[in-house]
Amino acid sequence: MSTLFLLLILLLGFLITFQIAKASEYVGVLKGEKKNFEQNNRVNGFLMIVFLIAGLIGVYYCNELYRGKILGESASVHGEQIDTMMYITIAITGVVFVITQILLFWFAYKYQYSEKRKAMYFPHDNRLEVVWTVVPAIALTVLVGFGLFYWFRITGDAPADANQVEVTGKQFAWIFRYPGSDKVFGKKYYQNISDKDNNQLGLIWDDPSSHDDIVTSEMYIEVNKPVKLIIGSRDVIHDVGLVYFRQKMDAVPGTPTTMWFIPKFTTAEMKTKLGNPAFEYEISCDQMCGRGHYTMRGIIKVVNHEDYVLWLAKQKSNYAQVMSDKAPAAAGMAADSTKAATMTAEPAAAKLVAARQNGPGVRSPKARQ
């Protein structure tokens, strides 16, 4: 019903425009073609100035209305650099936009048709061609240079102490994998993928390194700690979009890509900063990947170190989940491996984990803060 109503409105708008054009044509015939042409020229020239002023005011108003209110401050260290690059780009292109638009509309008004003036042509001018070639070339070179610099920083080698998370896209969800106590991801093979058998990534169970790998549907990362994302896809091309961290990277089947960043604010801190109690960092798919593309959204939790260690301690390895019915003993070994990894963390974190496991009401002073 709404579609039909919209079509009727469009049809009505077309008929009104057509009738106005016909009426204008008849008026022009009555007044005389030349006089009508001159009058239309004056009206169009005046409207050019009106559009120029209204347009510049509109641009300024929108800038003041939405500046810094859509995404807020960048939530990653790399994101600050991306924002800086964006501001530089907007400054350069903004100056060019204002100058060219003023010239465009002013020239249309000032040099409208007149019998007292003849048009002049410049078939060739070396100085003008040098100016409009060299100046844009320099500006674009600077912008490309900034882009390459930040791109190589984001996609370059992450710090040695960075946490690693494997991010895999599928239609239409995200899968996250963490290495266990050995800090090594187990091998996987695409023919082993089976959602029915709870092996979403196709892990090879004969590889001991896969026994303590943790597979989750939510990503947990530490604040102020580098995190390296190893990105892939198990079906079509997706794209990891981390808008609040100002990060973006393709997820390509069979070709892993990487990027890294340092989160600046926990999820709780961002809720306060944005005044939104329901805020969550999200990972979106920024590449059209099928009919359910719009639903492909994942949650990212940024927490402090103690909460991160506690969360890891609560996770059960994918191997333990799959083998719990088939091989309880093997599942127990995998669980012990995860527990051992937790207890090798910093003493304060290990004590916090032990305290919370002993009773829900026992918390360290630091955790209460």
C-alpha cells in the first residue's frame, strides 16, 4: 500500500511539473520569445546566487550540527591518526569546494547572456594548465602519502606482546578464535567444517595445538593492550568493519589478512562518554555478501586485564566441547590446559580468578573499583 501511495505522489509531481512547463511555454509565446528568454536569464541568474548562499549556509549548519556527535572520539590509538588524516583531507577538499562553488555560481550570475557582451575564448594557456595540474598533484600526493603511512602502520607487524584473535566471517555471522596456553593456533582444514558437529572452523583434532583453542561468538579484548586480528572467511568475501576503532579490512576466503590496534576505552567507559547505557562495540560487514548482509553484526567487549583473564578462564575449548561426549578424558585434559593458562597470568589476575571462583561475593578491592 505504501509503495502504491509513493508511486501516486511521484505521478502527481510529474503532472504538476509538466503543466507548469506548458503554462510557461504559452506565456513565453504571448510575451515574445526574446523578451521571455531575457527574463528567464535574469531569474536563473538570481536563483544561482540564492542557491549559493543557501547551500553554503546549509553546509556550515550540518557541519556544526553533527561535528563529533555521530561516532565521537576514536576508541583506538590508530584511530586518532585516521581521524587526523580525515581532518587534513576535509580541510584541503573543503577549501577547494568553497572556492569552486563560489566561482561557479557567481560566474553564472555575473556573466549571464547580454547583447552588450561577447564571449572570449582561451584555446590554450600554458600557465593555467601548469597551475591546475601541479597544484592538485601536490595535494593528492600529500594525501596519498598520509594514507600509505597509516595503512602500513595498521597492517604492519604487531608488537610481540599483542594478543591475537582470529576473525572468520561466514554468511551471516562472525566467529572468533583464541589460542590456548601454547599461544599457537591449531591447524584447520576447510573440509572439516561442520556446524552440526560444532566445528565451525574445521579444526584438525589430530593437531595438539588445536585442543586448547577457544571459539566464541563474541570478541573480548583488553584495553590499552595491542590486539592483532587475523582475518579470513569460510565462504564469500566479507569485510571487517570496526567503526569506533576506525579500522577496516577485507575477509577473503583462503587468503588471511591482518591488522592491529590498541583499544583506548573499555565498553563501560564508552557507555559513559556517549551517554548510551546500551552501547556496544560492534563488528560489521562492510562488503555486500548476500541477502542477509544487513544482519551480519558481532559484539566486541573491551575490558580491563583482570576481567579479560577471568573471561578466558571461564571459556571451554572447542575441542573439549566436541569431545565431551566422545572422549571425556580428552575433554578433561583440554579443560586443565585452559586452567593452567589462566594461572600463569600475573599473580594479581590469578588471585582475582581464584577469588571469584570461590564465591560470587568475593571480589578484590581493585575489581570493586
